[in-house]
Amino acid sequence: MHRAWFVAAVAFVTIIGAAAFASLPGLLIEPLHEEFDWSRGTIGLAVSVNLALYGLTAPFAAALMDRFGIRKVVALALLVISGGTVATLWMTASWQLVLFWGVLVGLGSGSMALAFAATVTNRWFTARRGLVTGILTAAGASGQLIFLPLLSWLVEHHGWRPAAVTVSLAALVVVPFVWLLLRDHPADVGLAPYGGTRTPKPAPVPGAARRAVTVLLNAARTGPFWLLAGTFAICGASTNGLVRTHFVPAAHDHGMPVTAAAGLLAVVGVFDVVGTIASGWFTDRFEARRLLAVYYALRGISLMFLPMLLAPSVHPPMVFFIIFYGLDWVATVPPTIALCREHYGEDSAIVFGWVLASHQVGAAVVAFLGGMARDAFGSYDIVWYASGALCAMAALMAMVIRRRSAVQPAV
């Protein structure tokens, strides 16, 4: 077996360990509201800062990986996530939640973002890139599947602090695997990328921040970048910002126990793994922009029905929604990365980092506005309907993206 598959396996485990932190925000809203009497909007602000920094850090992290190597950047990011999470145990004011969970965990998680998966895929694979991208993207869902039921049980029976400690330890445990097993480039072990020819290891690229900004300025002169950024912003708004953050409290508003709602999100993770890997397989065989249009259209339809499905207990129509939505959760990632690679070549990982930044900005806006809407209207219904409409807009935007041969080469 080619060494690239072992590197992909280490990256998969790393993303699973880092995914623990993403499972916690939706479970913290009610406990923090009850213990500190902070409004849902205030708690949503901390989640928004976390999501925004997650995205805004990604392109700089991709450039830092070109400068210092994947292994060093990822190991440091995991340590920052662990430290930021455990620091929340001693917070007494809402600004500390914004600092620890929003800023520190946001910066660390941004370095562990999907730009990391794109960098590993670009360096170690020439063939099967779509499939590997789907597998690594599914790692986040696998982490959710592993940690969400455990964390919800801890929150309900022992409070939110043991859950925060669990997240901190999960990030910390992965650090030795990264340091000992992950390698930056095939040339480090005298190999060619899987399905490619042997090439020398590129020299470190100085000026990581300058390069990240330069790539952004060049990409911003092309139409596909703005369409990809716009569609991915809506993707983040309708997944991380909305469902991951607000599904559990919304279901609890309708009388559903927290553990039951968290269990449904875990089931989303199960089918997300299937859907994302399948999407990677489809991306190797079908036109990426058409796949995106289908994914966004189906997601929008499902969100429009969700307010009618929320109830005190889990019933078959809700299970159908969870399966349907789970298959589509991050199926958008492989075709989005493929379009970045098609249009922007060697800079594609950094360009995708900026596209991911828009994803997280969209998620941050909805995470905050969702909490504000709940405080103002007493329910989340308007947020579900608005997100469904946005997904319809994203489907139309995806179809407008032109093929690479029809646009000017990226500078």
C-alpha cells in the first residue's frame, strides 16, 4: 500500500480528534444560559467569533504549512485548542467565553480546517483526489458521531465542565500521532504522490501572510472565486451556523430531551460520512458545479420542512429528515475543492482557505442571528425558512460558475 494512504489515515484520525470541539457549542447554550444568566445572543456571539476565526485563519494556516510544514502547524493548533477549551473551566464573565472559546479555539480550529485536508490531498495524491477529499471531509462527521452522544450525556448528567475537559483531552491525545506519523511531503520519504511522478520537495515559501493575501487579491479578480465564496457562505450558514449550533436548543424548545436531539445530530454524522465519501466519488466522475447545484437545492427543500417536524419525541418523518439532511451535510466540500483546483492550480489550497473563510463567516452570522431571533420571536422558525431560501439561491449561483476553459487564467 502506498505511503500516501497512511498519511491520509493519520490526517483522518487528527481531524476526528479535533472535531470534538465542534460538537460542543450547541450543547452549551442552555447550560451556560441557566448557570450565568447570559442571553442566547451573547452565547451565540462567542460561537460566531469561533466560527469566523475558524474560517479566516484557514488561508493563513495553509500558507504557514507551505512555510513551516504540515506537522508543526497542526500540532501547535491542537495544543491551542486544548488550552483554550480547558481555560473555560475558570471563566466568570461572558467576555472570557468569547476569548477562550471564540478566539483561542477559533484560531486553533482554523488551522485544522478543511484547508488542511486540501493541502494533504494536493501533496500526497494525484489520482483519487476527489475520493480522498471526501474521506477526510467525512472525518469531521465521524468525530461528531463519536463525541456528540458522549458530550450530551456528560452535559446532562454532570454539567458542561466535564464535557469541556473531554474536548481538551481529545485534542491533546492526537498531538503525538501528528508529530510521530505525519509527513509533510512524499519527497520526505523518497516517494512520488499516489498516481503521480516523483518530484522534489518544494522549498519553504517565506512570507506566509503576504502570500495568503496575494493569492486572495489575485483570485478576487476572477468571477468563479466570488461564486464559490458566496455558495460556501450559504453552506456554512445552513450547516455549522444553523443546525450544528441551534438544532439541539430548537428541538428542546419543542419538548425533546437534549440527549435525544444530540443523538439525532450524531445520526446526521453517520449519514454525512456516507454522503461525503459518495460525493468525492461523484466528483471524480461528474461535473462539480452541477453536483453543487443539486446538493444545495435538496438541502434547501429539507430545511423548509424542518419546522413542521420538530416535536417532543422522535418520529419517522424526523428520522427521514435526519437521514436526508445528513447525506447532504458537507457533500458540497469535494466539488468545491475540485473547482478551486480546476481554476487556481497550485494556489488552490490557499484559495479554498479563503472560500472556507466565507463559509465560516456565513456560519458565524447565522449562529449569532439565530440566537437573536430566538430571543426576539420565541422560536427558530423564521431562521429555518430563511436558510432554505438561501440554499435555493446557492443552487442558482453554482450553475453560473463557468468551466476553466471558458475563463481567463488565474494570475
